[in-house]
Amino acid sequence: MDQVVQLVGAVLILVAFAGVQFGRVDPASRLYLWLNLVGSLVLTALAWHDRQYGFLLLEGVWALVSAWSLLQLARGRPPAGAH
């Protein structure tokens, strides 16, 4: 079951990435940021559970950056780097 959950988290992040690469998703959009946040939170939880600390660091920071950017949007400011 962990593998299925891990695949779901990875697919969410990859959908966001592919969407940007193919010009279908704006990297400063709520959709992009939510896909990244949810996907990275799923993978962070699994990394924590499995004590994979490098993966935990990567996904944890990914989640924090995505959450921060969503907070900036909620405050009416564009995420950093969205110029």
C-alpha cells in the first residue's frame, strides 16, 4: 500500500512539472502549488515513516516552499520568482 501512496504523491508532482513544461500550467498558479504541496506532503510522510532522511529533507523543504508560496498568493502577493 505504501507503494501506491508513494506513486500518487509522485504523480501529483510530476503532473505539475509536466504541465509547466508543456505550457499548460502557470508555475505561479494555485493549481501548480497545490499539486506540489499535496504530492510533497505525501512523500514527506512516507520518507518520515521509512526514515529516509535525504528524501525527507528534499520533500519537506518542497512542501514548505509550496505552502509559503500559497500563503503569499492568499495575501495577494505573487510567489517569489513569479515576475
